[in-house]
Amino acid sequence: MQGILPVILVFISAVVAQTISGDFDCMPAGDFTLCQNLWGSDAGVGNQSSTLISATGDTVSWETVWTWANNENNVKSYANVLSSTAKGVQLSNISTAPTSWSWTYKTQSEGIRADVSYDIWLGPASSGTAASSASAYEIMIWLSGKGGQPVGSQTTTGIDLAGHTWNLWEGPNANWEVLSFVSADGDITDFDADLNDFFAYLVANQSVASTQFLQAVQTGTEPFTGNADLLINNYSVSVTAK
């Protein structure tokens, strides 16, 4: 038995730790899909790879390593995980949408420009692909914003939600409206919240109709310039209907 144990351990490691490096490579990750999504790479020079560390049900751990230069105000990518379960519920019918996210920069260059963020998509139909003709709203929650800024302009400051203070940015993009909550507390590296608090705020204060459906929940990072190794220690999200 001692002779075959190392072989078994190597096999398990190879199955769990998988790296993707193509511009639009994706891989299954439990209740998620991990994608590179280097959609803005033509605006810069660099490279990026993402590694799935582990995935069990609605909890995932992963890492992305990137180096980007040129056009410091242009996003180069959105390496992310997309939930396959937290979707399809109308805002008015959401009871809770608990999420937990622990992350850290293992390394980062001086003057890095990047965000670490949720990218949540709402639309009038119960299903729809993120960033498509089915989208009506893109709701971003920036747990970290270094250098770059969201779409549009800042319209509201000092919003207290989920135990933190946020500034709200608003602006159009393609056929949807972007509403971005940006942390006013600096980096939030351990985040535990109910996303329904954000949805309720938008319905009450931003004229987002409660008839809108939650179509997709993504989380990841948008790098502008610099280089970094971002580790997601663990992340989870779920939605419960009333």
C-alpha cells in the first residue's frame, strides 16, 4: 500500500487543481463555471491564467494570475465564477440570498489598477445570458477598487448595507443600466452578506422593479493594469425563494 499511495495523491491533486489560460476558456467547478473571459485583452498587452483549486457544491476556491499593461482606464478581463443555481427568482420572491467571500492578493504590483467584484444580472425574463439582449440591469458590488472606476458617475455616498458603507455609481452600458456599489471602507477581504439587502435597496431607492428576475451571479476581478496573484480562499452564494 505504501508504494501506491503517492500515486493516488498525485492523481487527486491533478483532478482538483486545473488551470485554464485561453482567452475564453471555461471549466465546471461544482455549482459554478470558472471562466477566463479576457474580453478586453485587445486594449492591452499581457496574459492571464486561472486555476480551480477546489469545488464542493456551492463553495469554490480558485486563483487567477495576471499581468496587463497599456490603456490604464480599460478593463482587460473578468476572470470569474458563474453560479449555476443562484438564478431564476423574481426579486419580489427572494427570501434570502446569502453569500460569503474570502479572498486575498498573494502578490500585487505597486500602483495596481483592478477591482474585486460581484457582477449580478437582472432582466424581465426568468432566464437570460449575462451581458446580453436579455439584460436590463448589471449590479456590481466592488469589495475592492484600486485605481479604476465603474461605469458612469458617482451619484450617492454613504449607503449602509451588509455591515459596510458604499458609494453608488450609475451609468448605461449597451442595452442595460449599470449600478455599482463601491466599498467606502477599503478592501473587504472577508465578506458575509445577504444580497437581498442590495436588491431591496435598489427597489426602494433606484426604481428597479421588483418584477425583475435574478438572471446570473458572477464574482471575479477586473484588472486594468499591473500584475497580481488573486486567491479566492472560498466563495459561496445561494438564493432561497419565499
